[in-house]
Amino acid sequence: MYQASYLKHFTEEVFLAIGCRPEEAKLASEVLISADLRGVDSHGIARLAGYVRLYDNGRLNPTPDIKIVHETPSTAVVDGDRGLGLVVAPKAMEIAMEKAEKVGSGWVSVRNSNHFGIAGYHAMLALQKEMIGMTMTNAAPLVAPTFSLDKLLGTNPIAVAVPALHEPPFVADFASTAVAYGKFEILQRKGLPAPLGWAQDAEGQDTTDSNAVKSGGGLLPLGSDREHGSHKGYGLGAIVDIFSGVLSGANFGPWVPPFATAGFMSAQEGGLGTGHFLGAMRIDGFRPADDFKKDMDKWIGAFRGARAVEGKRVLIPGDPEREIEAVRSIEGIELLEPVILSLSELAQRFNISFDK
Amino acid sequence: MYQASYLKHFTEEVFLAIGCRPEEAKLASEVLISADLRGVDSHGIARLAGYVRLYDNGRLNPTPDIKIVHETPSTAVVDGDRGLGLVVAPKAMEIAMEKAEKVGSGWVSVRNSNHFGIAGYHAMLALQKEMIGMTMTNAAPLVAPTFSLDKLLGTNPIAVAVPALHEPPFVADFASTAVAYGKFEILQRKGLPAPLGWAQDAEGQDTTDSNAVKSGGGLLPLGSDREHGSHKGYGLGAIVDIFSGVLSGANFGPWVPPFATAGFMSAQEGGLGTGHFLGAMRIDGFRPADDFKKDMDKWIGAFRGARAVEGKRVLIPGDPEREIEAVRSIEGIELLEPVILSLSELAQRFNISFDK
């Protein structure tokens, strides 16, 4: 078990070692470890070695000049200058919130970035300012649109954070696919098959092969098949791609560069990196904030109080992650052996101490 | 077969007969028949008698005073004054586009409205002005969130329209459920079962009973079950409900009033009607419009050109509706017997001619 503060400190040291500025190394480690705290293990410290590989491949600029390249009072395109997405995204969210402060809402499309960690982190930044936050990002193509044999979309997640009064905030954060790719990695490690409806094989047939995506197959959009609405999951992923990639001038569709996970690394990257889209809306741009937040408590109460299937609860988006965070922020975070190994290697390389 | 112009004229006459202002009767008929033209038969003239029932029940104001009740440069709440959603939504979209013209984007949450027809129509209004349009609406509760026995959300659709250069526009328009309720009505008429993954029964179990929603069951969110991501469809429907209902001060969750379809009519309505959320973003608030539209052509080309499963095509969101519109705008629109009957009754009641 590792305390979050320990992992944050280690992560910060690694980012400093590749040349990040101190305040950005700190921010990036905060964002990365928030994933481990919230139970999204696939997007946390397990990826630290991947960010270092991006750096090794010349795809990561540790001292980026993150700047607005075009703007109106409520919109902007931000160029991340190939900085860590973990740093670019919170800065872009700050710009969105500044615009919202002035004109009610702010919407920022980002180019020249890379993996930004968990979408929810950035959306939740808006909560501190009585705003609704929204975040999305495109990603390397792993998903086959309905009836396609080719992979053209990433898992393209969306996060929306909404403040409440006495209740904890509503935080939806989900990929536009039936499942995240991380679910397959777990099954691969255990040598187990996947449920039908998660992936298709190279011929476009539904498959239980948990290695399908590696052998010419693809992840299925949310909805799994046409009869159950996969064209809607495809549409959702497409919207994320257009807002993040096309609107910013970043790469989009099949051209989004891969994150540096083993097996999905490409030697070359064209275009302007990965794209994100971030937005903030001031609650009182619509209604008095307290009226709204009271109604959010009522909304949450109605859903939490619904009659449930035996043995289950009706959860509010954000409940599972918050419950895990409550436990892990006290008891610590358990890391898998391969992750511990990758961190030990980083420790050795950069001469940083790390307790195995 | 009926020509769209004939059905539009008839619809306009009916709206005039219940006291709508001429220009609003014309607009409402335009919006309603656009659904029939685009192949969304459930949201077109089949619902005309329902709007009249809303009027008969005192839930529809034929001469509404649609106005902004609160605003910032990029946001507003609009009160629809219980007018036809078919009229309220385009007016709200106009306000969103005016704001986008001035400050880059405009976002309008609407209260005191009712059914607004097809979401896509309103989103597509933005295309004429080189803007991206977005529309959503909440609706009466037919959907059981993941693990819930209670129905707490409507089919809560989202539409996003994006202009391209030479290619036709990208128009995604989909409910946040596995299927629209209309699919069940078709099966009910034919006495056929439904596929698993569309609805649950009163005990929360997956069912093939196409009458399940009428007998204590509920529609399933997009994703169908937890293993295939139903919590994501639930999250999406929840976002639509919060943006449309809570942000505007309209009804939300289980309190959204039913549309006047037989079997789902309630005697009373509390709160401030149904809620919508509409937005517009100027393309050149982000990038030069021509650069963006060229990239959209490239995006569309990549997806349309993907290798497809044998016997299928990879479609762009908006393709199916546009293809149907191309046919129906020439060959006309076929109406089902019960729809023809309901129109004949309206014709008789209001002394308007109608060719059976």
C-alpha cells in the first residue's frame, strides 16, 4: 500500500527529472494520482512510464509555451506546445473559467496536447467556482464505428461535473465505448475471455477474445451493436472527436497519435497532437446558484432514493469514485507488481528513491 | 402518400384553429413535418392530435409570451410560457445564435415548454450561420437508471449539427436509451416480442415483453446493462435532464410532465413544464471556418471510406435521415391508418379539409 502523498511526491520527482518546471511537475502529479485515488487505476501512476516514453520519443515538451492562438469572449483555441496533457488541460480549463467569469460561459478547444489523465479531474475544477465543468478528449483509434472493420475513434471520454448544495457533486466521467480498454488488459493478464458486446474481431463479428483489439479487431461503441444503439455510442465518440480534434486543429479520427502504452506506440507523429475540449458555465448565468444547488440536492435525493434491484443501490454519477477516494485517501493505494516494477525502473534511471 | 407541403398546410390550419398566431402556426408545422420528412415518424404528424390534447387539457398556451428571464452575454434562461415546444425551441435557438454572433457561443436553457419535435431540427438551424448547433430536451420518465426499479428519466435526446464544406453536414440526433419508445409501439401493434436489452420488467429483470414499460417496467439506458455500460447511458440522460430541467428551473427527473400520448397523460402538471437546452458555437470562434470545414470533409471521407462488414456501409450521423428526406420530399410521406384516422378527426372537429 502506498499513500497518495508518497506517490505524488515520487511522480513529481520523475517529472522534474525529465525537465518539467517545478509548479507544472507538481500539478501533473496531482492530476495523475487523482486517478489512483478515485479508483481509475488505468489512468494513474500506471501510466507514468508511458509519459516518460513520450519524452524519450521526442513527443513531449517538458517546458511548453501553452498559449491561446485564437479567441472570442467565450471561446478559444489553446496550443499545448506538446506539453503534458496533465498540465495543458488544467490551464485550458482555467481559461474557460476566466471566460465564464466574464461572459457566462467559456469553451476551449485544445491542440498539440497528449493524454490528460482522467477527464473528471478537469471538469471538477469548475466546482470550486460554482460552475458546471465539461471535459472531453480524443484518443488513438481503438474503436470501430457501427459496421466498420476499421478502427477510427478513440475511447473518447466525456466528463461533466455539477455542484450541489449539501449533497456531494454530480460527476459523470465515462468513455463512449461499451468498456474501457483497461478491462481487456485485466482479462488478458488472467487469460480470461471477454463478454460478448465489448469487442469485435477482424471480420467485424462480436467476439469473446480478450486479445481481439490487438489482432485486427476493435472496441465496440457504447450500445455494442446496431440493435442496441451502437450508432449512438459512435455518434457520441464522433462528437467528442470533432469538438476536440477538428475544432482545435489537432489530429482527429484515425490520425490521433497513440499514447505511449506498450503495443500501441508508433514511431512517428504527424499533425498537431491530441485534442481536448473543455468548458465551464457559471450557474448564475442561468439561475441564482443557491436555487440551482437546492434543486440538484432534490435531483440527487430522488435518484438515490429510488427503489433498487435486490442487493443493489441506485448510484449517482461520481458516487463510486468518491467512495473509493474516501477509502484510499486513508488506507492508501495498492499497486500491481508490473506497475511497481515500472516505477522501480524509473527510480533507478533518475536516481530517485522508491520503496518496493 | 401525402406530399410534405400538404401535411404542412394541414398542420398549420390545425394550429391556427386552436388559436396560434399565423407565423407561429407556420413555424410549428415546419418543425413537425420535418420529422416525417426525415423518417422520424414517431415525432411528426402522428403527434399532432397529442398537441391538440395538450391544448384541450389547458397545458398549452397558443399565444405565448416567450421571453428571456435571465441572461449573461453567452447564457440565458428562456421561459416558453407554455407555448408549443415546436415554437419555443427555434426561438431559443435564435437567441443562442445571436449570442454566439456577439461573443462566440450562446447557451440557452428553457423552462415552461413541452415536446419540441425532433432535436435535430433545432440543432441544424445553426448550420445556416456557420455554427455548430447543439440541442437536448428532457421528457417524461420512461427510463430506469442502472439498478433502479423506478423510472426517473425520459428518453432525453441529444442532437449536434456540424457544417462541412462539400460534404453534407454531420447531424447526430439520438436518445440516451437503447431504443426510442416508438420501437415498442411498433412491436405492440404487431404483437411481437422485443429483443433483450431494450426494457426491464417491474422487478428490474431484462425482458422481451414489448408491453413491459406499460406494466411497471422501464426502458433501459443506452448500454442496456451494467456490464455493457448502462451507467454511461444513465449518466448521459442525467446530464441532459440537468442541463434542460435543473438549469432552467423546469421540471426534472420523475417530475417531467408527460406528453399527451394516450396512456401517458396525467391530469395535472406541476412546476414549470418541460426543459430544453440549446447551444450554438461560431466555427470561427475557434478556427477559420473554411479550414474547419475542409477538415470536416476529411473526417467524413475517412469514416465513409472505412472498410465495412459485408453487405453494410459505414454511415455518417445524419446520412440515414438525409437519404429518407431525399426520397420523401419527392415521393411523399406514407401515413399509418391510425394516424390518418386521428387527422380525419381533427379535420372534422376544426372543419378543415383532409384527403383520407
